[in-house]
Amino acid sequence: MNAEPRTVTVKLLITKQLEIDEPSWCVDPHEGAQFKRDITHNGPEIAARVETPHGSLDYLNAWITTAPYGIRDHQPLPLIAVDLGADIATFDPDTLRSVTALTRLHLDHLDALADEAERLRGGGQ
């Protein structure tokens, strides 16, 4: 066995801070990002909310999002993310009419998000 010291090269993952441009509308803390490509900018969420016998149910959650550095999901311009979750609730006819009224109101909010994303895609901040 050779007792002489030798030299080897070891690849290291070095942690350092990365300074990026942040849109004024982004509220995401970016805590899970390990690489620049992991950074996604997300705006505040809006949701329709209905009261059920078992508590509140949020649905059609939506927010503005962009992934300007993504490789596979590269999205340089703002898009609107909509959560179309699979929660199931049952309602009597009057309550369902209230739900549909709330949904119509929420659709107006979704239109406003689309307008805001369109403005941002045109170069606004």
C-alpha cells in the first residue's frame, strides 16, 4: 500500500446568493428554489369562497405566474394559473344558486387577472 498523499478532484455543490429581477406583483418567497431554473414568480391568489355545512370551501383559486428562467416550463410572459381542484360538495337548490352567483362574481375577477397579465405581458410592471 502506498502511503504517499495524492490529489483528487471533488465536484461540490456550492451555495451562493443569486440576485434576480423581481416583478413588483410577485409575492412568492422562492424558498424551494435551488437553481435559477427553479424560480417561479407568483402573484397573490384570489379564490371564490362558499360556505358549506362542513366549513368554507375555496375554489377556482387563481394567480398570475411566470417562470422566466425555466428550462422545461419556460414562461417568460405572465400567465394565469387556475387551480381546478377535485373537491366535491353538495348543495340544496338555493345554496347552489348562491354558489353560481359567487362564481359569476369570481369570473369577473378572473377577467381582471387576464387584463392585468395582458398589461404585464405588454411590458408593464
